[in-house]
Amino acid sequence: MKASELARVLGGTLEGDDVDLFACGGLEEARPGDLSFCKDPRHAALVATTKASAVLLPPDWDRGAPCAVIRVADPDHACMAAARLFAPPEPVRAPGVHPTALVDSSVRLGKEVHVGAFTVIEKGAEIGDNAVIEAQVFVGEGCRIGAGTHIYPQVTLREGTIIGRDCILHCGVRLGGDGYGFTNGRREDGSIFIEKIPQLGIVEIGDGVEIGSNTTIDRARIGRTYIGPMTKIDNLVQIGHNVKVKGYSGLIAQSGVAGSAEIGAGCLIWAQAGISGHIKIADGVQVGPQAGVPQSLDGSAKYVIGTPAMSMKELAAITLAPKLISKLKVEIKALKAELEALKAEHGRGAG
Amino acid sequence: MKASELARVLGGTLEGDDVDLFACGGLEEARPGDLSFCKDPRHAALVATTKASAVLLPPDWDRGAPCAVIRVADPDHACMAAARLFAPPEPVRAPGVHPTALVDSSVRLGKEVHVGAFTVIEKGAEIGDNAVIEAQVFVGEGCRIGAGTHIYPQVTLREGTIIGRDCILHCGVRLGGDGYGFTNGRREDGSIFIEKIPQLGIVEIGDGVEIGSNTTIDRARIGRTYIGPMTKIDNLVQIGHNVKVKGYSGLIAQSGVAGSAEIGAGCLIWAQAGISGHIKIADGVQVGPQAGVPQSLDGSAKYVIGTPAMSMKELAAITLAPKLISKLKVEIKALKAELEALKAEHGRGAG
Amino acid sequence: MKASELARVLGGTLEGDDVDLFACGGLEEARPGDLSFCKDPRHAALVATTKASAVLLPPDWDRGAPCAVIRVADPDHACMAAARLFAPPEPVRAPGVHPTALVDSSVRLGKEVHVGAFTVIEKGAEIGDNAVIEAQVFVGEGCRIGAGTHIYPQVTLREGTIIGRDCILHCGVRLGGDGYGFTNGRREDGSIFIEKIPQLGIVEIGDGVEIGSNTTIDRARIGRTYIGPMTKIDNLVQIGHNVKVKGYSGLIAQSGVAGSAEIGAGCLIWAQAGISGHIKIADGVQVGPQAGVPQSLDGSAKYVIGTPAMSMKELAAITLAPKLISKLKVEIKALKAELEALKAEHGRGAG
């Protein structure tokens, strides 16, 4: 897109060459053909060295720029608008079932549903109005998918999974796999046995939930593994059987929640953190990156970190221990010296 | 299912309304339409506040309940039996090859094998009797799959992978990907090179192994990456090239084992733990959640935790360090005061 | 393959039985039918107890062996050569589009491209010469894949993804999923809202990049998530939106890089490590296994470890704290005793 056309669309004015622009990018990462943006004079040095072909700047900018300039009232906002123009067009998923898709005759399809190529939908499933099931998806028997939900390619839903309205499931999501449950011990003859515990429950996902690529959520042993409404789950997260997430919570990439744990409302579980099984995290608690939580958190600490998880203050104390020890060593050495001196003096004094 | 019918099937007696029941659930998570259970009078408060429509209770329960009651000899056992009745029926995977599946003419299929829609089985593969290969699976050239093994949708087996009898592979399992191996350095002219080391071996899985959703196991550089019999692997686990797991071990979700490490028999590697490459974990050792094991473990500690992994006692000592330091500070202060007093007194005494 | 034939191919001489050999394996893991190797007399005990059917040994080996011996100048090198002979033949992916593949008529296919069964390539995509797109792959609208790139089964590329030349993408890789981005707060009426931030950018992968099984890389919010040339990424790695990896770096299994972080050239991020968002890792820095990096690293430390990440020396100091505290306790006790003795003596002396 020509810079002049973009300036017109964004309601700004072009200064300099009418360059061709193809994408947006931050000042440092931008390459020729990119549009960048800046509103803060403190970043003037980054503007001066950017490789962007054009930069969005506010009307009062007086630090110059090494490329074309488009002056706009709000550079941040204008860049977001430009990004929408540059973005690859969102693929159209028109209503209809692709001729290669296998949809069992008993499946109840809502209105205006899209089913992509090579997708399998097994018997008894129900798909709500305007749902989009993309290519190469597997929907097991009796699954129920709410209206407006969007399922990207190569997702698998094992039998009986329930998904609410307006959810988004990214590529490679696995819902309803068997939970990890075994009994083991020794038989009377001394030999070891390991037996699978049947995983008879389901996974139920509330409305407005988003689940990232390759995340796995196991079916309940009995009852439901439940993800409450508006919960946002990132990529590669593991959620064990019978976990309950109340809703409006976030679980960041590669975090894990073990079986039967309960996460309150409005919680944030940061990346690579782990929640032990059978514990409860109170509403609104944040669990920091890589933290490991072995016991229930009642909300008296709003943010925990470390393994085992503790307050920031407690973790800082552990990290500071070597420094404090060094200080104590110095003090002890001084005490020793004083004591020796006193002993010597005393010897003389008493002599 | 009517509560009265359920009572009859479970050999119990119904007290209260003949409600409709649809699922099982714990006392706290249960919703209307659910059946719950309790055998311990100490949980009477949870029974009193449950939202379940009916609850399984032992004959001698005298704490009442806010809903219908089904009295049975063993509530736990009865709930498990009820869960089987409520569970979505396990999909039938009848023997036969789906017409859309692509099975090379050279493949040797055992008796009563199921092959699902859009599955690809390449040349030279062998599939044992009664094996189930569900929809959208990829089985590479020359793979061998044992009798009775069940492979869920969207699993990929790269060429040459060997799987034993009665294994279960959940959705998205990746076996036989190239191990991570590169040589790098500088050429005589100073430029950097990074070269791929060919990964010429295979993955071999013993009998009775279960592998969770989206878990990855790499092929050996040379020889075999080996998972011994009855090993149970959870979701999102990573197992590097040339790893050996003796058997009868468990690897919990998101744990990782680096290349050429060896895990003994009867080990348990807890969630998010990491085992370094080229080390050995002795039989029966447990590695705690999020632990990082940099060196071989000879079994003298049966349970390790932390990074680097250590005994519970050692980890506790580190966690307790700040408290101990505070105590030492107090003692040193007291010593100082005493010393000052003595010096003052000595001054007088000697004066 | 007969041991005699193998000896001939490897330019060695066979001593002992002309056994049948099927695979290579280390001395300890080898089983009957395996060929093993040893060049170091210090490992003579392992040779003595190996279960291999034959072993490659150097000409001057005088410690014997419990099986057939093939003498060669360089046993390591010969074993690698033998492994190539034993390896399952690499499947041939001949040029051509499988009849079940769905390639949109607008797709530009280079010369000699292979497209496997049930693969979907959407409109406007471009595939370079000699590229291999295996079975069951999804290539979204407008994706560009460079010449010679190999994509294994069940990879998904969301719309607009760009991949360089000679890359390798292993099974289950997910490129271009939406980044994790939401705005949330409270409306005037007190109710909570959580809104998705549009993810309008793309993923761009440089030349010679390898990406392991089930790894996920999110599309940028604006602009590009960028993986520079020759970067080697292992399995189950998570890379957030707008991350930049300069190139020639390694990211080991289960590591994660949060949104907008920048990784320099020649970095090595070890297994299960985590890099926080919006920070920079200088060229050549190594981040140890399970380390958590909360702040930018300027390269003054070449290797960091622990959470929060620190130098080896700093981590060792924390680990050693309990020992040092015990020593201080002993010293304080001794001081106390001396002080008591002095006081007693002083009492007498002054009396």
C-alpha cells in the first residue's frame, strides 16, 4: 500500500517519499517496507536509527526521522489500524460441509455451520449455529459444541466433550484424553501389577473460553473436568482429570494443573508454573512463572513465586542468605578478636 | 436414569424423591442432576451443603442430607459403578478398514484390526491382531504395532517405530521424530557452521505402555530409544534420543528426560521434572515435581526434589536459612552486649 | 546383515562366528543381534559383559570379547557407518501431489514438490522447489514455504506464515496460532470484561531452521514473530508473539520464550528454561536448564542458572548456605563458652 493512501485512510499527512508499505513493526525490528510508530520524544534515538520505510509520528514531533513520516494524532492507535490493513485477510470459512468431511448422519448441525476438509464428526454430536470446525478435526461421539465456537485444524475432542458458546480452540488442542490414573502394588506371589483406573467422566468447557495450541485437558475419572467461562488458556498447558477452574482466569504457556485441583475466579497462573493435585487456589491469586504450589493458597498472599511457592519477600530472603551470612562472619570474627584482646588484657589485669 | 432404578441396580434403597440423575460428582462440585457420595461422618458438613440431587450414603449414616439418599453398603464402590452407567458409551471400533484409509498393499494386518478414516499406513508396516488405529493417524514405513494396542486419533509414528502389545497411545503422540543433535564450530575462514547429526535409530516401546496426549519421544541417534514394559507416561512429556526406561515406571505430565539418560525400574518422575542427559536414575527412585537432576542418582536417596535435585531435608535447610540467620543475628547481638558489659566491668575491675 | 559382509564393507576383519546383525547399540544396552563398539581399553569390563553379537574393536585391542569381533581402524566411525546400513531406509517422497491432497488451484507449486495424502494447501500459498509436504499437513492461505524445506505429517501453518529454505518441521509443529493477548478490566457497572486483542501479524522462519515435534510459535500481534536462520528448536518449545531470535541459536526441549523477548545470535536456551516477555538476551549467552530469566542479560555472565537466573557461583552460595550457617552456629557457641569462662574467671580475678 502506498504511504499516501495509508495517510489518507488514517486521516494523517504524509511528509517525504510516497513509499510502498507492506507491514507494521516496532522501531528496532522494522525492515525496509515496514511502517513503524513513535509518540514519545524519549525514543527519538530509536526513530533516528530505524530501518522502517515510514514512521507514524504525532503532530508536534520535532526530532526528525530518517524516512517518510505520516503525522497522525495518535500514532499507537493509527499503527493498530494500519496493522489491520496489512494483515493477511482472515480466511473465509463459509457455511457448509466440505465434501471430504465425514459427518455422521445422526449429528445435529446448527445453522450456518462450517465443517472443513477431512474432518470427522462422529455419531450423536451436536454443533451449534455459526460454529466453525476447520479441516482435519476429530469430534468424537456425543460431543456438544456451542454456537459461534471456532475450532482450528487438527484439534481432537474425545467422546462426550462439551464446549460452550463463542470458544476458540487452536491447532492441536486435545480435550478428553484419559486422565493419568493407575493402581499398583504387589500380588500375593510378589509380582508387581499396574492397573488402569477407568476414566469415566468428561471435559466441560464454559462459554468464551480460549485454548492455545497443543494444550491438553484430560477427561474426569468421574464427573467433569471443568473450565469455567471466559478462562483464557495459552499453549502447551496441561490440565489433569477432575480439575475445576471457576472462570475468568488465565493459564499461561506450559503451566500445569494436577488432578482434582481447584483454581478460583480471576486467578492468573504464569508460564511454566505447576499446581499440585487436590489443592485449592483462592479467587484472584497469582502464581508466578515457574512457581510450584504444593499446598492450598487461601488468598492471604496475592502473589506467590518459587518452589515451593512463597511470597516475594520470603524468596528474596533465601536469595539474600549468602550476603547475610558473609556479614555475620565478619561480625563473629570481630567478636573473636575483641574477646582475645580482652582475655589478654584480663591476663595482664589479673596478673 | 431414575434414582429408583439406580438404587435397584446398585443393590441399595432409595429414601426421598425419585429424581433423575445424569452424572456423578464430588460433594462440592456436584450440580442438580448429579449423584454424589459420602461414607465418612466427618464430611457431614459437605453433605449438608451439596447441590447434588441424590447422595450415596452408608446404612448407618445419621447426619441427614438435603436431597434424595440411596443407602448402600459401600458408597465409594457404588459411585464408581454408577459412573460406569452414566459414562458416555465407549465408541465401538469394529474390525475393518475405513474406506477412506490408505493402507499400503504391503502392510500386514492382523485379525480383527480397526483402521479409522483418513489414516495412512505406509509400506512394510505390521499391525497385530485386534489393534485399533483410529482416524487421522500416520503410521510410517516399516512400523510394527503389537496385538491389542489402541492408537487414538492424530498420532504420528515415524518410520521404523516398534510398539508392543496392549499399549495405549493418546491423541497427538509423536514417536520417532529426529533427536536433537548438531555439530557446530567455526570453519577455517572463521564462519560458523551447524550441521545436523543423522538420527539413524528407532523408538521401541514395550508391552502395556500408555503414552499421554501430545507427548514426544525421539528416535535414537544409533540403536533404540527404549521405553520398557508397563511404563505409564502422562501428557506433554519429552523423551530425548537414546533414552532407556527400564519398565514399570511413571513419568508425569510435562516432565522431560534428556538424551541417553537411563531411568531404572519402578521410578516415578513427577510433573515438570527434568532429567539431564547421559545420567542414570537407580531403580525405585522418585524425582519430585519440578526437580532438576544434573547427576546420576544411585538410590541412596529415595526421593529428591529441587534444582539441582537434593533430599527433602537439604531443600528444607535452604528454605529455612533466612530464619536461622535471623536467630544467629540475635545471638551475635547478645554476645556483643555481653562482651561490652564485660569490657566495661573489666575496666572497672582492673582499674 | 552377515558379520562377514559388514566387515568387508567397513574394511575390517572378522574374528569369530559369522553372526547375523540387525542394529547398532551401546555396550550396555546391546542385545543379541546387535553390533556394538569400543576403542578405549578402560571400558574393557563393559565389553566383557555386553550382550551384543559382535563388537567393533581397534587393531591393538588385547582384552578379548565375549562375542564376534570386527577389527577396524576407527570403531566409532565404523559404527556410525554400520548404523547407516542398518537404519530403516529413509522413505522416498517422490515429486508429485497425492490424489487425496487438496491443493487450491491458486497455489504456486515449485518444481519437484511432494505433497502427501490428505494434506490441505489453501489459496495463495507458494511452495518452493523440491519442498516435501508430507501427509495430513495443513498449510493456510498465503503461506510461503522455501525451496528444499521438509514438513513432516500433521504440521499446521496458519495463514500468512513464511518459512525459509531448507528448513525441517517435525510432526505436530504449530506455527501462527494467535498470541496470548487480552485486555481486561471492569465496566462502569462493576462487571468484569475480558477482550481478545487481535493478533494481526505473522510468523517468519529463516533459512535452515529445524523445529521439533509439537513445538508452538505464535503469530505476532503486529509485525512478525521471527526465528532467524540456522536456529535449532527442540520438541515442545513455546515461543510467544513478537519474539525475535536473531539466528544460529538453540532452544532445547520444553523451554519457553514469552512475548516480545529477543534472543541474540549463538544463544543456547537449555531444557525447561523460561525467558520473560519484553527482555533481551545478549549474543552468545547460555541459559541453563530450568532457569527462569526475569530481566535482560547483557552478556556479562555467559551462563546463568536458577530462578531468578543468576551465575553458577551465586546459585552455589545459596545451596551452601545451610552448611555455612551450621559452621557459624558452632563458632558462636564456642564464643559463648569462652565468654562465660572469661566472665567466671573475671569474677574470681576481680574478687
